[in-house]
Amino acid sequence: MNKIAGVLIAIGAGVAIGAALGVLYAPDEGAETRKRIVKRSKKLMGAIDDTMDEGRESLEEIRVELQKQLQKVNRKIEEVKN
């Protein structure tokens, strides 16, 4: 999970930096440029939040399935012991 989160953060940071640089070099006025940076940053953060939520849901589903499988294994071990 930590590796996945790190990769997502690195990708998000790279996209944000690239977007900011692209906007900074655009031929707009400073105030308009800052508005565009803020707008794009908010949109990017929303996308990152959505992706993280989906990742958490997937991990929870995997955790639940692994727990079920572990319970089955434990039952089989108990059967073999008896």
C-alpha cells in the first residue's frame, strides 16, 4: 500500500508541476494565470482523491477476501488436527 500511495503521489506531483509550468509559460496575465493554476490544482486534487478512494476500496475488498481464505485454511488445519 505504501508503495502504491508513493507512486500515486509522485505521479500527481509530476502532473501538477507540469501543469503549473505550462500555465506559467502561457501568454496570459499574472492574475489569470494564478486563477488557472488554482483551478487545475483543485481538479487534479479531486482526481487524486477519487483514485485514492478507489484504491482503498480495492484494498478493502482484497483484505476481506484474504481474511475469508485464511479462515478456510484455519478450519482445514483444525480438521486435520482432529
